[in-house]
Amino acid sequence: MELSEIKRGMLVESLQGSGRVLVIDEVTQSLLIENSESREQFAVGIDEIVDEPQLHHGCDQYY
């Protein structure tokens, strides 16, 4: 997945878990993500994002 495809508020899946994107850091190519359930925040590199086409925007469920 490319950093240009990521938008703030988007639901993403990473190796550390899934959550909503809070901050996109283009300099370090990383994201700050908040877990939807625990509200825990964690940073991940763009290379840790799992491209999951069935995870769609505006919904926390797969289709």
C-alpha cells in the first residue's frame, strides 16, 4: 500500500492490529493509529500496513 492511498480517519489493518489513522507522517513514512476498541495508540511504518481490500471505509466490518 502506498502512503498516498492513506487518509486520516481511514480504517487500516497493520501487523500490530487494526484501527483508525490519526496522523500521517510523510517524512518518516509512518502512521499513528488508534485501536477502535481499546483506544490505544500506536505508530507503524507504511510497510507494516496490510492491504485488505475487503475492509471498506466508513464501516468497522468486512464484507
